[in-house]
Amino acid sequence: MTHLVTHEDPTRLVHAYLDGELDPVNALALETRMASEPQLAADFARLAALQRMIRKALPREAPPAGLRASIEASIGVRRPRAELSWRSLAAAVVVTAVIASGSTSMLVTSAPTAGVREAVVAGHIRALMAPRPFDVASSDRHTVKPWFNGKLPDAPHVVDLAPAGFPLLGARLDVVGETAVPTLVYGHRKHLISVTAVPVSPGQASAPVHSMVGGYNITRWIENGDCYWVVSDAAAADLDQFARLFRGAEAD
């Protein structure tokens, strides 16, 4: 049974998160907390950068061949040859479940929830902290859209907005609740813009609505069975322009 370590020292939790020692529930709880606490997010970014510097300056040496087998034999322990981290296992389970079912669980019912908002903001922050903010890098929508084939039941709406100052940079998979969702990454001047499409109940529609969480501007709207969440530290007016252009662009 998983227990939330809500009263744990946040710095210790960040260290555990960086080392991959948190279970999925507590990892998500920490990510949500970082989305609402800029200082904690800044601490994470600083520690992550330090960790990368240390690993670059002091690369790990490969252990001698047969060392693990020798140790396991000496203590009478045998482990499976193939091991997956909880992150890889969780991602594989989510994606496999989505593809096998042929449908996506309804993450949003009558209206978008605060939980979904926190999850997409956390995904944006994770991307900013990562070595690169996307899984596939391309400015060609005909490369980005097919990348989702086999990963999701339906590929997202992908448009080219480079002429308007919003170049497509790539895409990634995020997880909201227990569902894998597509996120497109656009650029605008020195800002990154994450566009996450979260499935909703059929028949819903809404005009763009603006909000702010932890210093990030958010614009969302519902159309064609998806709630689009646009997250960035760019100005709200820029996101409004982006949403208007994205919604008005021809289908790919």
C-alpha cells in the first residue's frame, strides 16, 4: 500500500525524486506541489543541473563483467535479468491500456477540473526541467503527427503557425490521471508553449478561458472531443493570439 509522505522535508523529496526513489503516487504529488510552489520548482531545477554537472564531470565506470552474478550467488539471491524502473513500467502500462482498449477514459466530465489543470502545468514544468522539452523534435507537422501513431488511439490536431511567430518545435507524451495524452510544443520568442489535448465527453464545446497557476498563463477551450490546455510563461495576450490562430487553422 502506498502512503503519501505529505509532511516530509520537501528538499529530501526532491532528492528522492531525482534519484528515482519515489513511487508514482508520491512523485505525482511532488510534481503537483512544484507546479504551485515556484521556489520548490527552482530548487529542483538547481539540483537537477548540479546532478547533470556531476555526472558529466565524473562519469560512472562500468562494473566488471560478472560482478553482479558473483554477488547474488554469494548471498543466495537471484533477480530477474530484465528490470524496469517504476517510471518505465507506469508509462508502458498506461500506453498499453489505452491502445488495447481503443478508447480513452474521460478525464473531464461536464467541465475541466483543477486536477487536470495542475497535471498539465506539472507536465509543462517537467518539460522545462528536462534536457529537452519534447520526445520528438521537428518543425514539420507531417513528421510530428505520425509520431503519435501506435502510441495513442488518435493523433492530435497539429498546425503550422511559424509564419505567425509560433514555430512548431516537437511533441511529447504526458500523463494526466491514468491516461496518456498528446502535448505539442511550440515556441514564441524565448518562451515555450505546451499544448495538451485532454479527451472529454462528446458534444462539449467552450470558448477560450484564461487562468494562471504558479506564474504560468493558461488558456483552455473545448472542441472536437478534446479540451486543449495551452500553458506558457509567455504573456496572456500572446497565448490569446496563439489560441485564436490554432483554432482557426485548417485541419491537417
